[in-house]
Amino acid sequence: MPRITSLVIGEETKQQRRRRVAAERARRRDLAAQERADAAERRKAERALWEGDYLPRLGERRARSARQLREATAETERATTKVLRTAYPFVADDGLGAQGLVIGRDIMSNRAFSFDPFVLYRRGLITNPNITVAGVIGTGKSALVKCLALRGVAAGYRTFVPGDVKGEWTGVVEAVGGTVIQVGGASRERLNPLDAGRRPDRDENGHIVDDEGWRRMVRKQRLQLLEALLETLAGARLDEQDQTALAAALDRAVGRGGEVLLPTVVEELLAPTDGCELPAGVPDRAEMMRMGRRAGLYLQGMIGGDVAGLFDGPSTRRFDPAAPMVSVSLAGFSDGDKGLPLVMTCAQAWVEAAVRGGDLGRRFMVYDEASRLMSSPGLLGRMADEWKLARRWGISNIVVLHRLSDSDAAGPEGSRERALAEGLIADTSTRIVYRQEADQLRRTTERLGLNHVGAAMVPRFQQGTGLWMIGQRYYAVSHDRTPWEAALTDTDDAMGGRDE
């Protein structure tokens, strides 16, 4: 306790001294009482803090205090520390933020869930903008991708669907003023898969594209497509003679002048132009003809039969890269058509060439029904090469599968073909899994590295709910649709739709 001394200098009487001492004692008592009162107030405030008694139960009695008419109550729960250590609110995931396209609701935190692959890539949360979506029929995976495209229009993102096998995208594309190109069936439209496409200002490495660079870029694109088609038609990898003959035939077709067409390449394979320049190691035209015979006979299948008139002449439609959406509808082909994967690949090559470059803005490239391509490694290899350009050219590739085990159809375990198919899925930083059947659970768990909690959730998901794996983060998300979106994206019209 502080000592209080008198500042009076001089002599004092006994009576004055008694009064001074009494006054000093009184002041000390008052000071001690004040300190006790302050300590009591501090203890009371601390108790109120721990007891949660921050405000009067009906609110503060003042203006604009949101004073309630009835007493508010909050439910309480008891739990062990083993449970509470994982439920502690301050260590819960803070989510991906509100920046992006609103998808629906995070069912674990009951808050809105937003997603944008381009924003997440810029923030460093993912290494590429590619997306894999897998789910059995009727789980809502197609509706999710369509809604992502619809909502992306508002953000300035374009969407291209190079192979709409069932024609399900037609209504969606037309609803936003996009372009639908019908190929096959009663349609007379024709696409030239060897079109040069759009010349970008810069290549994938950021270098300015001069005339020589453009020539090499187009040649590489055409040769990749021809090799992929030939590998699929032959059912085997190409040997050195096939590759040499194919490259030489393509160069001779280009040398003729005019538009390069598949029939021209086939002609140069089966009957090389007289006096043509021969590749090193080929002694004469007869040897050149022998080397190209196998490839020419196989590629004839792309200009005759069921696909006659589709890819054997100049394109009858011009691609509009400024349209908000463009789809190539293949609904005229039957579901069991064995040539459908080849048709899908030709349509994909035509669209990809038309949107080449990084100056067209960010865009989604949707590979719907991609499971049909899994048994054709040559087609997958061509698609994998295109995916490598995603980051450079602002493209988010979306591959839609029924099961993650669809890649098993590419070949036996450990084979190059299986590795190629699995690598396509591995090159996606965002993987969305809707309900999987019980017999697919083990394969799904292995491919995604799910823990026991995630593995238990996947087979029990309701329609429209899926497990989102974004980089190293996991979310269980329920996809919400507006009535307008539901009407556009419902693929169960023939069955009378589903109850929401």
C-alpha cells in the first residue's frame, strides 16, 4: 500500500498531528476500498466473459440495438474432447473463398461453395485448370458441367463441346446464343479435320509465330491426327515405315496446293505423285507405294462407309471463336457405332485447331462421353498432347467419365496404353466424383487415394452431390440449380424427369 506523507513544513501541535494522522488513515482506507471495488469489477467482467453473458438477454435497451421481443435461446451439446478436438471451429477449413462461380452448398460446413479453375490456378492452389468428372448415370455429373458452362458465360468464359454424342448440349448452347453444328444423320454439314485452323500470335512457348513456325505447327497438328486415326483403325502402333510414308504423303498433299483433304492424303499413300521427292532411305516410287499401302487402305475407312461425306471434303461451316458456346452435335450416330470414337476425334481436332492461341480469353473445352475414347490409345495420346497447352492458352479441359476405372479399357496393367489413359486423368488438378457403385469403390479409392471417410461417403451420395478434390483439399458439395437451369440441363425428359 502506498505511503502518504505530509508536505507541510514546520512545527505542528499534537492536536494538528492527530488530525493529520487520522486524515491519512481515512485516505488509505478509501484507496484500499476503491482497489477492492475495482478488483471485484474485473472478476465480475471475467466471469461474464466465460459465462457468455455479454448482453442482456433481450438485447441492449438503446436505439438500433436489434432488441428482441422474446428471449433468445441457444441449443447446447455435450461431447468428449476426442470429438471436440476435430470440431473446434478455429481449425476448420476456411474454404476456397467467394471468388468464382457459385456451385452450390458445402454440406460439411453448410455454406456456399464457389469454384473457378482459372482463379484457383492464379492463386497457386492447383497446378493446372483441367477437370475430371466421374459418376454413374443419373447422378448429375452432366448437369454440373452444363451449369458450369452457363454460369461461366456471365464471367466471360466461352465453352466448346467438340463431340456432343447425345445432342444434350444443343438446348444449352442455343439458350445463350451459341452455335450448334450438326454432323451425321440427316445433316449435310461436313468438317475437314485437316483444316489449318486459327493462326495464333504466339506459340505455346510465348514465341511470335512467323510463317515457318506456323507451317511447322500445322504440320504437327495434322500428323498427330493422322497417326492417331491410323493407330485406332489398325489396332496397333505404327512402325517406322508407316510413319515415314504418312509424313511423306502429307507433305506431298500440301505441296499440291489448295486445301489439304483426307482423300488427297490417301491418294498420295496409295499412288505417290510421279517425280515426287522421296524420303531418305527410300530408293524409288515403287518402294514408297509399298510402304504407304497399309496406311492408305486403313485411312480409306475415313472417307467411305458410314462416315462418307463427313470428313472427305472442305468444311461447310466456319467456326466462330467469339460465340459464347459452340457444340458439334453427333446425335445422328447410333450409340453402338464402332466408328464413333474416330468421328469424335475428327470433330475434336477441327474445334481445337479453330480455338488455338492464348488471345481468345479463358475457355472450357468439354470432352463429354470420354469413356468411348479410352480403348483407343492413339486418340488419347493426341488429346493428351492438347492438354499440355491448357495453361499456356487459358483452356480448362473437362473430361466426363462414368467410372474412373474406364481407363482400364486402354490395356493391361503396366502397359503403355493403360499409363496413357491414367495419365490423362492424373493431369487434372480438380477431380469431382459423384456416386459410384459398390464394385467400383476399391478402384476409385486407389486411384484417388481416398481415406476411409471419403470412401464411405462416395457410394452414399444423393443425386447432385459429389466429392470435390481440388489440389490437396476435399469438399462434399451439393450442386444447386435454378428452375431455368434445371429445365435446360435435365437429361431425364423421356423418363418424365426427376423430383428435385
